[in-house]
Amino acid sequence: MVGIVVILVIFPVMVNTDFERVFAHLKEPRPVFCSLTLNFIVSPVIAQGVAHLFFVEYPDLSIALLVIALLPTSAMSVAWTSFSGARMSTALYLIPINLLFAAFIGLPFILPFFAGTEYPIDKFLIIKKVLLVFFTPLIFGDLTRRALIKIKGQSVYQEKIKPQLGGISAIGVLILLFLVISLERNLILLDNTRMIWTILVPVVLYYGLMYMVSVGWAIFLVRRRVLPGDKAVVIVYTSVARHVNISMAVILSIFPMESVPMMIMLLIVGYILQVPSLAVYAQHHGRNMTDTVPCS
């Protein structure tokens, strides 16, 4: 049951991904390199530091924070890019590139490295699950997108079909949440308000540090004339936003059910924090960076 719902969450994301466009934009490597550096070097380092400070007694929470730290971007990255008038094409190829890197490099290799001996993770198990959870929906998603465009046409796909796919993924997330919340152990956790504070403070610290580093990195790139403002701000959106939906699907696929409730609680707290914080940033700061004079 869980496996079917996990595919329901991830499959629409893969249908929405145009891999031909993604690989075509690899000819422009600067935004890709700048984004991957933040998401797969800086982000896990920050997560591990926060986990060592707050989650010594809760290894499940440490791993959950590392998982979300290694699964960057979300549909919100596109939304805030559009809202602030930033370069939409940059967001549309940074999101799938980050997700592919997370699936085939971040989770199988970077996650076990940072988890270390305190929480041993079987690399081969993760690779097996990644092939099932990511690669299979990726292949069938790409074939489905091509078939829909061929049968219905590009305009119908873009205007009518594509917007509905996000709703399908959201339904999958709601089902996953229902399955997790219905677990007896999670009901006990929800009654423990102290545990909520135990999760909240470190997650706030992680997001706060990611904002500081991402915004500082984007300003540095603009001032050093590496990227124009309308591209640099996209890196902020694709670094601070975490793909909570896929993080939830990954945790339910890889980790034992007795560990899942506490890990999912951390993801929920992260989601609640990132939505309003990104809205405030996009409204008050994202537009200003977008209007920065482009580099020559």
C-alpha cells in the first residue's frame, strides 16, 4: 500500500519534467554548479551540525533532517520565481537537475557518508529503493508526458493536463500523512508537546542558516558578476525550499515503520516553516535582487 502511494506522489513530478530541456540547459553550467554546491555540500553540513547540537538522543530525527537537507527544491521554487519576476527558465532546469542529483548521488552516497557509524545505512538498499522510487517513475513519467503531448498536443498538455498533476501528487501526500498519523506511536508523539519543541528549534535553525548562506551566496555571485540578479535569486528559492513530498516518500520507502512517525513530524514542521518564510522573502527581498542590473 505504502509503495503504491509513494509512486503516486513521485510519478506526477516526473511527468512534469522535460528532460530534453534540462539537458539542453547544461550548456549553461554556472547556475547548476552554484546550486549544487549549496544543496549537496553546504546544506548537509549545516544539517549535520544542527543534528549534533540538538538530536544526539534522537538519531531518527538526525537522519530525517539529513534527508530533507539532501532533497532540495519544490513546486514552490517555481511559484516564487514567477512571483518575483526572476528567470523562470533557470528554475525549470535547476529543479529537475537537483532532484536527479539528489536521487542518484545525494541519497545513495552523501547520506550514508554524513550518517556515519552512528546510524549505519545500507547503500545498496538505498540504491535499490531509489531505482524503484525514482528511476521507474522517471522512465514511465517521461514516456507518459511524450504520449500525452503526442495525443493531446502541447497546448492542451501545458494548459489543462500539467496543472492537474500537482493535485494528484498532493492527494498522494495526504494519503501518506493519513497512514503515518494513524500509527499508534505517532498519536503518542502528537500528545507530547515537548517533542514538538525538540523538533521546532533545530528546524528553525537549519532554515535560518540556509537563508543566511543562500542569500549571502546569491549576493556574492551578483557582486562578482558571476550571475545576474534574476538568476542568482532562483538559487535562493531552489536552496531554501525543500521537497517535503518526496522526502516523505523516501522516508516511508527506506526506513522501518517504527522510525517513521518522528521523522515525518520533522518534515511537517519544515513544510510549515518554509511556505510563509519563502513568501515573505519573495515579497520583500526577491524582487529587489531580481531587479539588480545583470552582469555583462
